[in-house]
Amino acid sequence: MLGTDLHQHERHAGLDAPHHEILEAENVSLRLLLEQAEIDARKLLAQAGIDAMEREAADKLQKLILEELHHRIKNTLATVNAIVSQSLRNVAGAEHAQRAIEGRLLALGRAHDLLLQARWTTADLGNIIRGAIEAFDSADTPKFSIAGPEIRMTSGAVIAIAMTLNELCTNTTKFGALSVPTGRVEIAWALDPSGQRLNLTWTEKNGPEVRSPERRSFGTRLIETLGRQLKGDVVLTYEPAGFVYALNVPLASLASTVSE
């Protein structure tokens, strides 16, 4: 009786035997699909965990390699510095050249420090400038003012800019604005209206009266060469009120990304 009543109830509900069997088959099929989806999901999660572990291991290995490379580069720079010192020790009148070379090697070392912090990919222009001027600035009476947007620079550009700034800092402490207590340096950079080029200026103020040099020094040639390496234009202006360095360079030669 119970089976008869159930069969009659299904017929009254519009579910005759063939439709009932189809529905049961669809339920089974749906259950199997859900089970397979659950299995696939577990596999994907497991694979994601494996991939994450592999990426973490690769990151650790890359960090180790970069640190070892950095260590070797710093050792090489120290060795070169020692060779220069030994070679020029007994050369009459070479003290200035020796100090200049040592300063440039130190600038290279600081540039590599910045690159290591940025994992040898990019570094921010503002951080490069602050790192380059730190040894020449005064905590009590700041000698520099800097202003400009965040710009990420590739490793080659980092070294070129750091070397240029070191040369400018060295020159201004010897002959320019920072050779006197009242002197100041303004460093500013901005993108041009097209957003394709960067304009960077170094402007010295409140220093001694400036005169054009009678000859182009090695430092001047180095600054110009570094600008050309970045496919940029370098203009050096010897105004009586203060020396001005201006670099106009394609952004593509410097940066990977820019944010205002």
C-alpha cells in the first residue's frame, strides 16, 4: 500500500517513473561533479602551497646571492682603493687626485648600498639624493633642500646619478656654495608636460662669486659623460650668483615606474 501510495503521489505531482529516474540520475551526476570539484580544489590549494614555498625559497636564494655579490663588490672597491693609495703614495702632488678617486669609490659603494636595499631592481631618486648628500650635509644647519616626485630608477641610472651627485658635492665643498658657512644647495626635479622627460637641477646659492673655469676638469668631463650615458643633456651654468647643473633626460633611461 505504501509503495502504491508513493507512486500515486509522484504521478499526482507530475513525476511519473521515467522522470523520477532522470531526476535521480541528474542528482547522482551533480553529486559526482561536486565531489570532483572538491578534489580539484584541494589539488589546486596544495599546488598553490607548493608554489608559494618554491617562490619563498627562490626569494631567499636570490637575496643570498645579491648579498654575496654586494659583499664582493664592496671588497673589490676597497681593494681598488688600496691599490690607488699605494700607487700614488710617493707621487709628488698626487694628494688631490688620491682623495678624488677615494671619494668616487665611496660614492660607488653608497650607490651599491642603495641597490641592495632595493634588491638590485630599482631605487627611488629621492633616496639616492639623500644618500649622496648625507656626508656633506649638517644635521644642525641643513645645507640642502630637495624636492620632487617619487621616481623609481634602474640600477644603471642609480650609479650614474649617485656618481654625479658625489662629484657636485665634492666640488661645492671645495670651490662652491658649501665652501662658506652661508652657502646652500637646492636640488629639484620634475617631469616635463609630456611626462616623458625628467628635468633635474642643482642650484647653488649664497656662496662666493662664481667664475667660469679656465679649463674643463676631470670632474666636469665625468659629469657630462655620465649624463650622456643616460642619453640626457647636461648644461653647466657658471652664474656669478651661483653654479647651476641641469640634467634633462628621457624618463625611459631612468625609471621603471613613476608616481606623483
